[in-house]
Amino acid sequence: MEKLTLDIMNVFHFKDKNYPELLKKISNPPSELYFNGNFDEKEKYPLAVVGTRKISDYGRQATEYFVKVLAQAGVTIISGLALGVDGLAHKTALKAKGRTIAVLGSGLNNIYPTVHKKLAQDIIDSGGAIVTEYEPDVSPSKITFPARNRIISGLSLGVLVVEAPQKSGALITATQAIKQGRKVFVIPARIYDKNSVGSNNLLKKGAQAVMSPEDILESLGIKPLFIKNKKISDLSPEQNKLLEFLNKEPISIDDLAEKSNLPAHKIVALLTEMEIKGVVQSLGAGKYVSL
């Protein structure tokens, strides 16, 4: 593996002209911002995406769907590099060839979690950045993580909460966003789902429920820069037939076989080709959704 370049560091001071304008407007902006990568103080469309570390299959599907479309529309995805929703948001943005920024709860010499050190490097290599208010050798702690959440929301026009249990760092970020006058968007979930008790409560308090990425783009007044249209013209007649039964609700191969009257082994081969073409996605356990 090539040597990581995370030891390269730059600093913005609060009085610098390059200090992010959105962050200057919050009540307690950091006096310094240490960063590595391409950190543009004038991000055009920054949006925070946060949620639980213990992401469900539903949360994973929703995160990938929303972030992919938003990143392709020119939205900069801002998150906290944590396990679960945060890390998946960064990875999905990178896969969509979009821009993403990670805000750390530690110094640049102490990337946390350590399993995401390579992800941090990928973010930098893609033209994004990792950012923190802490000096390079500061270790992560129970104090630094909640404090950094105000920066995640402070750098953003709004915050999208995917899944958040009753006690969650994502709720801290959403609360900070409300105090900062930023919009809070929530993807609804089942009322019995403990993983989404906190995010569903945000809806009760007036957060905006969003059913599609377009809801967010419209609310923020964002005109997509380069949404990529799915190319399905090269699909075979049988693949187009399968596509009629595929949507955002997971469907099993057995159900597809029953609906399409095609043999299961044939469907597996067709779906594999469709996944390569970027038209469908496997969720595991033989279930698929359209993209």
C-alpha cells in the first residue's frame, strides 16, 4: 500500500479571508480550522449527512440512494467519518464521483476510527478534504465528538438525518443545525424502529420529511449541476421486463421469477449484467432494488 499523505496540513484562522463564511455565522465558530486536502471556503452546495453508527439495511439503502443523486447533482457531502451512515455517505459520494468533506473529532494525526484512515486518504485524493478544529496530535474523546458536530452543521446549508436512535450524535448535529438556522431534513422510518426513534421525533418537532433527493434540492433552491441519467437503452428485452418489477422496495429473485415468468437462474444472470450497468443494486440475501 502506498504511504498515506495525511501528515500534510493547512490552517485557516477565523480572521483569514478564506475562513468558511457559513461557519463564521454560527455562535461559537472554531478559532482555527486544520485541514488536509482541497477545502474551498465557498462551497456552493454543502449538505451534511448524518445518522447512526449501527445502520440498518433500510438506512444503508436510503443513504446510498440519496447521497448518490445529491452528489451527482453537485452537492458537497459533509459528514463525520464515523462508522455507519457517516462513512457510507462519504464512500457513496466518492463512488458517484462527487465531492465530500469529513469533519473529525480529533487531530489530523489521529484519524478515528482508524479503519477509516484509508477512506480519509481517498477523500483527499478525490479533491475533497478532512477538517478539524483540533491540533494535529489531539486524540478523540467523549468531549471532542459532540463539539465537532456544530462544525458539521455549521459548514452546511442543511442537515439530512438518515437514522438516529433516541441518543445519537446525529441528533446533536440536528439540534445544532436548528440553533444555527439551518434546515433539517429527515428520511421517515417505521414508528417501531428503535434505530429511528430520534429522527422520527425530529419530524414531530418540525423537521422536513423528505421522500426523495429532489425534495432536498428543491427546498435548498439547488439546480442540479450534472445529474447523470440512467442509460437503459442498451438493456435486453428480458432485462427491461425485469425493470418493470423493480423499484426502491427490495424484491427477491423468487418474486421476480413469479412476476416475470422467467427462470430464477436466468434472472440471476440478467441482474448481474444490470448491476454492472448501474441500473440495479443487490442488497444481499437475493434481494434487489432499482437505482
